[in-house]
Amino acid sequence: MFIGVILIMASSITQQTTSTNGGVVGFVMIGPFPIVFGNGNSSVMPTLLTFALAFTIIALLFYLIPLLLRRKSPPY
């Protein structure tokens, strides 16, 4: 995780752009709940919402499948 942050910081420092768009979009997962934020290019938001919904479903499955398997297994 720390290496990823360092690589992102390094790429933002070395990136040379002349664009003045300044739009930032992204999402943060807090538990199974996605928080989508941003401004700028509005065509990116549906894609981010799709990824956020997919990651939410995956997180809920990782939580619910062990609970269901534990309930169905016989006690030892």
C-alpha cells in the first residue's frame, strides 16, 4: 500500500501537463459503503459508480458467504 502511494506521488511530480481542467474524481470505500466524489468531467462518474457498486457487492459477499457457510455446517 505504501509503495502504491509513493508511486502515485512520484508520477504526479514527474507528470508534465499543460491542461487547466483540474477535474478530480474518485471513490473511497469505508467498510462496504462507497463514497464517490469529484468535479470536472461528468462522463467519468457513471463508470466510478459502477466500480463502487461492484466493489460493494464483492465486499458484502466476502462478509456474507462465511456466515452462511458457518450456519450450515454441523457442530463438532
